[in-house]
Amino acid sequence: MTRFIDVPGLSDYIGKTGVETLIEKMVAYLEQDYRRWNDFEKSARLASHSDIGVIELMPVSDKEQYAFKYVNGHPDNIEYNLPTVMAFGVLADVATGYPVLLSELTLTTAIRTAATSVMAAKYMARSDASVMALIGNGSQSEFQALAFHKVLGIKEIRCFDVDPTATAKFTENLSDIEGLILTPCGSAKEACEGADIITTVTADKRLATILTPDMVGPGVHINAVGGDCPGKTEIHADILRQGSIFVEYEPQTRIEGDIQQLAADHPVTEMWQLIADNRSGRINADEITIFDSVGFALEDYSALRLLFDLAEQDGLGSFIKLVPELDDPRDLFSLTKDGKVAAKLRKVA
């Protein structure tokens, strides 16, 4: 049977173990898989765009396991009381094609995105970074803040959102985190003052300029998370030209990331090269580094792999009959006969 993890099951599990614990485990799984980058069959995600959003499929595989994620991005969903991002995914056995795991990935994607951000910052940000500007205080913001506080030791988050209620939600959710200072700001520029790391995680799908050159000082690491589709940006092109740019999968980021503003031959470095060689992406303390993050299928593979291991170890989730289990695998038609086989299957389950 197929393991199944739904939102209530994962939410209950995280409530017992803690978001930070799962983020730390996710970082370890991400690093393991990025170190074996060349083992994977990779492609840019398959995107179906409309005027109001996008629906995507994100596949990746190695010789043993295949994974895909279904995910959307609809910034106006808040008007319908729906999340702007919703997702689910499958992990399957390459040898047989059997789906070993079907899981929610909406909550998981927020965790894996934050884990990817802080993993990148480990290799790109200054080692003494302690203050982070967080521009965009929506669904992803708390996860980013917790990741950088727990894994990288960030002590202060200077937060801003064009919607003050989002910032209020953010500060209330994290008000009890020991050792973390939350400083609401009146503008993005104010939030960036004195920041060692700037994280942008906005939802509006348009060519926006959230960061301008006057907001970015020497030595800053930029964690650009919000730009993730054609026609959507957050970073002024002059900042990109001034800094060293790191990406997940270059063919995809050229289309979807902030670097869509630059010439096709503008130099970038794929992040796996830093992780595989265990080397810093930073040349000196004054260099500006930029992680142009758009989200890549390998990260969902890592997330699904972690969820499957947690299900095996801790009993997370349940089992469902997602595909038929028959006495004679050739006799699929038997499932249509007078309900006897269906009754048998229900009894076994």
C-alpha cells in the first residue's frame, strides 16, 4: 500500500516535534542530495500560466526514486480564503513505478523553501551575520525567520509588508521565540538599514522592484525568494550586476528568476557546486552575494524523501490503497465484478 500524509497528520507531527527541528532535518537532506547533483535526471518545471496565476508540475528522479510536485501560485487567492500556494507530491520506486508516498506539500513546501534559503546562506552569507531584513510577511515569512534564527543564529528580524496586518500576524506568531528580536518597519528601505541578510518573499506576480541599489550595503547577502516565474521580479537589475549570483538550476532560473532581467550569458553559479566542494561562495567580507531562488524539483525530492523516512521511523501518516492490489495483476477487470473483490480489498485494508 501507499503511505499517505495529509495536512492534519503533518500538522500534528510538527506540533509535537517543532518547526525548527524539521527545518534542520530538511537542511541535512537537501545537502545530501545537492552533493550528488549529477545523479539526477533534471528538467525545468512544466508551467501552465494564466492571467491570474500558474499551475506547475515539478519532476526529478535518480536511478532509484522518482518524485514530482503539483503546485500552484495564485496571488489573489486570499480573496477566496485560499492559500496563494497549494501543493501535493508523490515519491515512487523507479524499478516498478509503484507510488510509495502521497503527501501534502503545501506546509512542507514552506519548510523546504526556508531550509533551502538557510542552506544557501551557510555558503554565501558572512559568518558573523546577525540581522536580517524580511520583506514580505505572508505565509512563508515565519518559516524563513525560524530557519535563519535556528540554523544561522540570526538575532534580529527587521520586517516589512505593504499590508500591516501581515506584519502583525508575523510578529504575533513569533512573539514567544526566545532570543529573537522582531522589529516592524515602516518601509522596505527602513527594514534593510543595518541588515546583514535581506530576504525578499513577496507574492505579487509582476515586474516589481522591491530592492534598489541604495538599500544594499557592502557585504550583504540577498535571499531573493519571491521571484519565481516569467514576468515576476523583486531585485533591481543594477544590484544583480554588482553581486555574485547563485542559482539552483540555471536553465530554469534564466526563465523564472530575477536574472531574467540580465543578458543570457551573464555569469551565475549553480549552488550545488558550492555544496559538493564544501566551499564558500563569498570572495571577501564586502562582496554582495545573491541567491536567486525560484524553487527546484530536487528540493521537493529531498522533502518527500525526508517525509517517507519519518513515516517509516515515527509512524507519520497512514496507508491507502492508491493502486490496485490483485491476486492476478493481469485481471484488472475483476474490480468491476459484483463488488466481491472490492469488499475483499476493504476487508484487507
